[in-house]
Amino acid sequence: MSEKTILFTVEEGIGTITLNRPDVLNAFNDQMFAEMRDVLKRAERDVSIRCLVITGAGRAFCAGQDLASLKPALEKGEPLAYGDLLRRTYNPLILKLRTMEKPIIAAINGVAAGAGFSLALACDVRLAAQSARFTQAFVRIGLVPDSGSTFFLPRIVGWTKAIELAMTGEPIDAQTAAELGLVTAVVPTEELQATTRQWAERFARAPTRALGLMKRAFHRALTCTLEEALEYEAYMQEIAGRTADHREGIQAFLEKRDPRFTGQ
């Protein structure tokens, strides 16, 4: 598929996905979902890609669902089947981001609203431009948070703040998001691309399989007992210990040099 709503580039082990519908604040429609699904599949399978970046074109990161796509159903008085929409589109997307065994950075260049906010939460590291704004916009149209927000948000900011953000729909700026722990760092808007590049290069030089196993272990530990987490850590460590990067790490330590990881 020739990307139109999604731009995808690969350079020096870094895959960059740019949501490319700036005229509608990069809101999702069916075509964007189809292209995103294809690009993520390519990124997951390509062993040369060791870090993934998601950002937006123009002045927004992502405004969530393109509500204009619902107009025909509204005009006809048809029910809006959101359950089917979520199961077909957003849910697989969020699960793919969480289970892909590669680090994923959200470079939040502007508005992240509704499911766009959820999309950012599903990434491993969130870097925000000073111009970024975050809004749990669902309440403004009589809906509940979806696309993982009810899972991620209270785990990051606590139940009280999560329910406040959801029930009021009030936007927060980048600095407030940082204070709440929603983002890793806030940088001047003109420096976002360069800062994201620095983070991505660091991850692209890291032991890729170990980073992927970390994601698996942390994600599982969110919903299991301590005993189960300890056992899963042992299982993950057994896998990591068999990688070429682990052997290189030990060899580099013994030789007092920087390791040269290959992602294998």
C-alpha cells in the first residue's frame, strides 16, 4: 500500500511513523487505520528497525477519531456501533504497540486528544514539545475513555487525577503533563525532532531483544502477583541470557570498553 495518511521512513535503525492528516489534526479514519496496521507490521518484522518513533504532521499529534466519518450514520439516524469500531481498529493498534518487542517513542508535537491521548499513553517513552496539549476529550461528546486510557491513565497519574481528567475533559499543557508523570521530558517545540532523534539513536544502539523482553515483563507485571512476576522475570532472563548481545555485554565489561550491540 502506498502511504498517504501515514508517512514512514527508516534511517539508521530508526523507523519514524508520521500521522499525516494535518488538516484534521491527524484524526484517524479507516484509511489511516489500514495504513498504520501495514506500517506497524513492517516495522515489527524488519530486524533492522531497532526503535520506532510516532509523531504527527502539522500542529497536532493526533486528535483521535475523525468524527466527520460518523456524519452519514447520524443523518440516517443509524446507531453508532462504537464497540465494533474499537474492536476492529483502536484495540488491535494499542495492543500492537504494547506487545511489539521494540522501544516506541511518542514525539508529541501538538494536540493529543481523545484516542490520540491514548495512543501516546501506549508508547514506551513520551517526549512533548512545549506546544503539546493533552485532553481526555471523550466526555465532551458524551463518551467514555477508550483505546486503553482507562488502563494506562490511572496507573500513571493515580485514580483521583485520572477520573478528574476524564470527567472534566479539561486540557493540560506539556509542563503539567510532565509534573503528572505523563511525559518523560518537555522540550522547546523547535527542539523536539532533535531530542527525539537522540533518544531514538540511544535505543537503536541498545540490546534490542533485552528492551523487548523488558516491555513484556513490565506489561505482565501490571496485572499479576509478585510470585507470578518473579517467575516471569526468571523466564525472561533465561531468554535474554541466551542472546548474542548479552555475551557482547559481558565481553565488553571484562575488556573495559563500550559494548557494540547488534540487536541479536
